Amino acid sequence: IACVFRSPPSGLCTSCLLFLMIFSPSQSTPHKLTEIDQAAIIDKLSELEKSGSGEQGARFFSVSPPGRPPLFVKHSGDMDVFAEASTQTFFHALSRTDGSTPRVPEVLGAFYTKEGDYFLVMEKVEGKTLALSDISQDQAVKLAATAVRWLQDQLPSVPDTMFGRISCPGARVWHPFFKDHRAGRIFADANDLATSISKV
């Protein structure tokens, strides 16, 4: 795709626009999606919304554009997907050089629509949910802890400009990692998040 910030959506505050100029996502976010891919993703979201799948069903979904393997899509109303795409791309590159790492899906791109929908698109990694797997919940927790520990160990090598924001100003970050899918507070930076997680 072309640079996704050709015309930022209306309603952005001055600090958000400043963030966009400083962060320069066109340089750090992959651009491996075609216009056909983007159209298929937008059509899939529309289909999910019409089917009444609910907010959760439209937040994460899979789609198979023509000529591509299935993609995994995170849908949001927040431009933080660009910072997340950059961060995940950085960790994906690290994971490819270290056989002991968790599997980090490759990001193919991030884009938004004039209606204010933001999309983070990555390869779909086939796997089983905990309910369908043959490992115990204790084993799953240990595996998750190992993955989080690996991520924490990488923090010293992560440039501030690459990591992006942990949460948008004035809002708690949304992620299934947290209880009730919302962080208990706003994190100031990556170290603040790492310190908080290490206390859990």
C-alpha cells in the first residue's frame, strides 16, 4: 500500500498529529498489502458487523484474500495499531534469529479507512486454544510466562522510537492479556509496563 497517512482522519488532537509526524509509521510499518487485500478486509468487517457478531467478533478476525493464505486481522478505532505494527515487526525480526523465542507472527501492514477503522494485519498462525489443546492450564501459564520473560529480556535493545506507545494519552490500553481486557492503569513507557508485569 502507499503511505497510509496521506490524509490523516479528521478529529485528531494536536498531540496525536505531532505523534504521527514524529513516529513516521510509513518507515517502520511493513507495506505488503495490496488494495485487493485491503478491500477484502474491509468487506469482511462489514460482513461481521451485519451478522451481529458483536464487538469482540469484529475486533479479531481471519480473512482469506484472493491468492493469499489466511490473514489475521486486529480491528480498532485507534491509531495505536501503527505503533503496535512497528513493535511487532521489531520483535518478529528478533525472533527469527533466536530459536528459543515464542512465535511472533509477521506483520504485513496496517491501514485505516476514512470512517475511522484501523487495521493491523499479520500472518495467521494456526494453533489450538487452551480448551482444545492437550496441555494443562499450568503448562500453558508456564509457556506464557516464558514468552513474556523473553519479551522483557529484549527491552534493553529496543530503541524508544521503535517501541511506540504503550497506551494512548489519557486511556488505558486494551488487550486480552489484562483482566477484563483493560490495563489497570496507564503505562508511562515500556519499562513501566515491564515492571508492572514482573510483579504479577
